[in-house]
Amino acid sequence: MEVNNDLIFRAISCGMGFLIVLILGPLVIPLLRRLKMGQTEREELKSHQVKTGTPTMGGVMIILGMIIPGIIFAFKQPKAIPILLLVAGFGIIGFIDDYLKVAKKKSDGLLPRQKMALQIVVTAIFSCYMVFVSKIPLSMRVPFSGGYYLDIGFFAIPLLFFAVIGTVNGVNFTDGLDGLASCVTIVVTLFFIVSSFVLKGEIDLTLLAAVGALLGFLVFNHYPAKVFMGDTGSLALGGLVAGSAYMLQMPLYILIVGLVYLTEVLSVIIQVTYFKKTGGKRIFRMAPIHHHFELGGWSEVKTVFMFTLFTVLMAVIGYVAL
């Protein structure tokens, strides 16, 4: 009976996440359109110009779809609370950034130092709650080691900040094509759900709500998208991935299952660095790297499919590495 009850809770959590976003979509999207919360596309992407004006900040729906079931089931799995804090915290930062860019017409939104300062504050709150309240150790499970946990002492703290903020910005860079960040993050989240089952991590109810919310968002975000998640959604999803990894003591696995995020970040760093060093030359046709493939002839749908398929492959490798 206990197993059946657990299955019912999991189905309800996932279903709630899906239905919340599905119900909010027809309400939030017209509201964003009336408020003129429209996306501005980069001029280099000629095929994307038709998307200019598409409502953004739709990530609010994803956040609500994750947090409402997460709070409801917190009594069942309190270990997921730090993940919800990270999702909400980074979601608020993304919301402020989107609001400044879209409503206040500030092209850059938050200044880089402002955004970084806020991300450090949110990460600090998460780490304190994780260590002192949830009492999750900072030792890390090493892939392919048969269950060995690496303890690097004090250096685990700066690594945590680097991993969380790096992952969050990696997801942010991935959000550039219709459905791309949603599809990739669904696969990554499913990996952590399986890991939670295997390691008895007790965070799967919140992660299932996230999968449901993302599936609901894809109803409106698949090509051609009726709404974009904006930084509101992408930063929150980064918090979801990083928080899940740390609550399961699996931050090293982000390098495997989240390789797409890492590649997106590195492509931007490499492109900008090379551009400055060579006086204007480029390695990629355009960065982040999903645009490189798009400008190389891949359709938007094919690019999303291939990146998602690659993430599925990396998730399988990650499972083997458990």
C-alpha cells in the first residue's frame, strides 16, 4: 500500500505541474502581450526576426508549476526545500532582468556586477540551508567510481558557488531556440529523478512537478513558440538542475548530463575571447553554439532534436556512471 501511495503522490505532483502551466498559459500569454512584454531578436538571425514581439517572461508559469506542488509535498520530502529556494531565488533575478530589458527598455537589463552579486546571495542562502538545515554533506559522488565520495574540504565551498552559478548561466545560454532549454532540461531532470530513486535522495516529487511544468510549457513553447521563458525561466531552471545535483551530492554529474549547458557557455567564452584577441575574427558562425548549427543549415526543429538526443545519450552515460 505504501508503494501505491508513493506512486499516487508522484503522479499527482507531475500532473499538477503540467495542469498549472496548461491553465496559466491562456491567461498569462495574452496578459504579457497586452503589457508589451515582447522579445527582441538579434539582427544576425534573419530567420528569427518573425519572432520579434513574441511574449517573453513565460518562465513565471514554469516556476509556479514547480513551486506550488513542491510546497504542497514539502511535508513528504523536505529535502527538496533548498531546491525550491534556488528556483525561486534565481527566478526572481531573471524576472528583474527581463522586466528591466522589456518593460523599462534597458537593453542589458541588470548590470553584470548586479546580476552576479544577486546570484552569489541566492547561492549563499541555498548552501547555508543545504548544509546547516538539511545537513547534506559537501562531499561529491565520483562518476564511474562505484560509489566513492570525494571530500575536498574547504575548497568544496568555492566549487559550489562556481558550479551553481556556472550551471545557471549555462541553462540561460541554452535558451535560444523554441523548446531547446525545456527539452534538454526535461531529460536532465529525469536523470536526477532516476538518481533520486537509486540513491534514496527523496527529492523526486519536486523534480516530477518540474517535468510536468516543462511539458506543459512546451505546449506553448514548441516551434513556432507562442511564448518564451525569458531569463525568468532559464535562470530558475538552472537553479533546479544545480540544486538537484547538490542535494544528491552529484555536482560532478552535471559535467556529463549537462554537457550541453557547459558547451553553450564555453562556446560564448571562446568566441568572445578569440574575437578580442584577433581583432574581429570568429571561430563559430555565431555563439551560443546552437546558433552555429542553425546558421550552418540546420533547421530550428532539427537543432533542438539533436541537442535533446545528445542529452539523452549523456543521461544514459550518467546512469552507467552511478
